[in-house]
Amino acid sequence: MKNKTLVLLHGWGCDSTIWSPILPQLQQLASVIAIDLPGFGKSSAIDDFSLEVVLDFIAAQLPDDSVLMGWSLGGMLAVQLAARYPEKISHIITLATNTKFVATRDYISAMPMATNRQFNKSFAADPIATRKLFNGLLIQGDAQERALLKKMRGTVAVETITKNWAQALKLLAELDNRRVFSELTQPGLHILGAADVLVPASAASALSDLNRSQQIYLLPQAAHALHWSQPEKIVALIASFLQGKTLSMPDSDALQKNRIAQSFSRAAKTYDAVASLQRSVGETLLDNIIEDIHSDVVVDLGCGTGYFAPQLQKKFPQANIIGVDLAEGMLAVAKTQNLLRFACVCGDAEYLPLADASVDVVFSSLALQWCSNLPLLFSELNRVLKPGGKLIFSTLGPQTLHELKTAWQQVDNYVHVNSFKSREQWQLALQINNFAIDRFEQQLPVMQFEKLTDLTRELKQLGAHNVNRGQLEGLTGRKKMLVFKAAYEQFRHNNYLPATYDVFYFNATKIGNL
């Protein structure tokens, strides 16, 4: 491949310096040309940042028989170019690229329209502040988020924001590559991040359905700037692809919802017997609710067995209580609650089966941590809540079960413990989706167990054992278990083994429509 030319197209809000983590390695594979889009980096602004004009601008710089690689917006432009100039482009590679950046009713595996509109409004009002916010979105959810943010701040600097930036946002929202992607004939590799908050992991399946000849790869624990997150892996995938190898895609999303639903459904019959912490957290959340006789509809999101439904009915005596849960097994138990105004619905928090502006209060205790796409989650909650509606929830933070995680790290590099998002991630997702945070509290309750098997058995009975991708499949060997147990014993104090939970409590108000 050294005799070929690899042409790089960056995404919105950046320029060709965004390729710096992988540029030296790419130059070992091929001759590299990194193009700055009009109005970005060293390229002068143009009057009309339309699709036709931008494609002509790029095409004029493409050598024959080139490999075209784009990231984000650059990837969407690359797909258009590959379809128009098959004689010039021999291979196509995209990173963190969807066929539609903004979701519509006939394509939901994309950014919610309301979230996109809010970001574009923020950029129009304050471009510099919004550009800084964008840096955080590029690496939000990544396994190395904090380290990447520091690195990116020191490397990706924007000196000039031109009029083309707003025009490029408009183009990004309008582009629909579904037809041209389905008709691509060149060999193609399309890499997505499983933790990407801008392009959801579900887009991997959507791309595969559109064109089976294209290779789709979902990179675990990687956010939108996946070539910053895992540069060596990205280069290795590109090298293998250019050598003509067929890549096997790892398992789907980092937190597959069907696995979560199945896990909690299996635990439905044992859940209430061991859910002491869950009860305590939910009751603390309820204590912060003032009785309200005016609310008509209250949703218990992630209602589980319906334990809190009677207490919610007391807090909201005139309201209809709707219990929503992903696990049908939990709902089967919840339906046994003897309440006149309690209905159960099987539903996904990110795609609620509820009408727009139909809910007064959403209550959710220790359920939302299973949602991997926080902007999508809060955009959906904003949609169903009435103006001024209340969102009251508890969730788990990253220090949860840190003793368990530390002990397993002495054994191997597999993922044995569920990972949860930081306070900053929750706050950012709320704010960009028009929620005012009225209250935040963090508590670190510690459960105590005489034996390690008591802890692991309880997690299984709760349905809250490991559902992350990257875990070791099958049984763990006896030697590894002995190392694990010895490592956990180091935490024993006063004859008990601790298990720490990191609990966040949020009260928020919807302050407007997106």
C-alpha cells in the first residue's frame, strides 16, 4: 500500500491536526494527504459551504487510485465522494461516521433532533464556549476520558471560527447518506465507538443492514474521538483492511440492553429479598419529594418489581402511576401491586412509549446507570415531560464496587465489574438537554459481608452482576479465583468485607422545550 495515497478528511470543529495521534503510523502505511475543509484550519473560508461546493473542493485535491478516510463529518463527505468518483477512490475508511447524523422517524440510530438543535443554538449564541463544550463531547464516555480531555486541550486548539462553521453544522444536520452508502462498491471499513455519545453504537447494525459488503467494526469503550482513544488499535485495523483482510467485529454495544433485560428478568423472583441498599436509596430519594396533589401522571422509570409504586401514590394521591421497565420478568412481579391507578409498560428509557409533554414527574431509582447514551436519554425525558416537569433520580457513580474492581485487576485485564459514568457526565447531559439541576447529593454507603461469596451471590440475585462487554466468557479457573479472593481479603476490616456504592441523587426541572 505504500504506493497508494491516503487522503484524510477531518470532522466539524477541528482541522487536520486532529489526526496527530495516528499520523506518523499512517505515514508508514501510505503517502498521506491531510486536507483542511473550507473555513477550517489553514483553508480559507468560502461563501457557500454547500455539499456540491465542498465535494468539488476536495475532489480537486484527490489523486487517482487514492484511499479516502474521513472522521465524523469528514467520513460523511468521504462516502459521498466515493460514490461520485469510484474511478479515483479505490478504498474508503470512516471513523465515528453515521449515514445520518441527526435522527428522524425512519432512522433512529443517530443523535436526537432536539439535542442537535440545542447544540446549534448554543453555537450561534456563543461559538467559543460551545466549541469548548464540543471537546468534552468528543471523548465523553471513553474509558480514558479524563486523560484524553487534558491531552486534547493541549493539542487541539482553534484560533479562528469562520462563518463556514455554522454552515457546516447545517450541512451535517441535513446530510442523508443512506442511499449512497447502500450503493458503495469499493471495499470499505467503518469503525464506530461503542461509547460514542454523538454517533450511537446502534448505528453499527444500521450500517451493516444497508450494505453487507462493507466491513463494520465497533470499538469497545471508545468515544467519538476513537483515534485518540485507541490509536494503536485504529492503525492496526486500517493496516489489516488495506492488506485485504476481513475483520471480525466484536460483540455489539458495551451494555447490550437485551442482556440487561434478561439479567434482571431472571432476578425478578429473588430481587426483593436482597435489595436492602436499593430500598434505602429509593426511600432517600422519596424523602426529597414534597406531596403534590396537582400532578396527573407520574412515571416510575425502571420500576423493577413495583416496590415504590404505593409510596409514589401517597406522594401524588391524584396521579396515575406508570411503571416502566426494560425487563418483562420484573414487570410480571410489578403487576401484582394492588393499586387502582398503577399501570405497567415494558419500555426503554431512551425510547419511551409515552406521548410528548404528557408526564408531570419522572421518578427513577438506581435504573438510569444502565443507559449508555446520556444525551439520548435526557433528550427523551425532556420530550415526555411537561414544561416545568420534575425529574427525580438516583444513579451509580464510578466508585461503585471499587474494591471488587481492584481485586479483579490483580487477576487479569478482563472487565469483571460494571463501569458507571461520572458526576460531570450526568450534569453535562442534563444541561445540554434543558434541565436545571435543583439538587445534587453524593453518598458512599458501604455494605458488609462475612464472605466474598455472599457479595457475589447477592449481585447475581439482584441481576446487577457484570453485563459489560470485554468480560471473560465462561468459567474462571480455580487458580484465578484464589488470586481474586486473596486480593479482596486485603480490604477486610473488623471481620467484614466491604462493598462500596457511589450513589448520586439528582432533582432537576425541565426549563423549556428543545
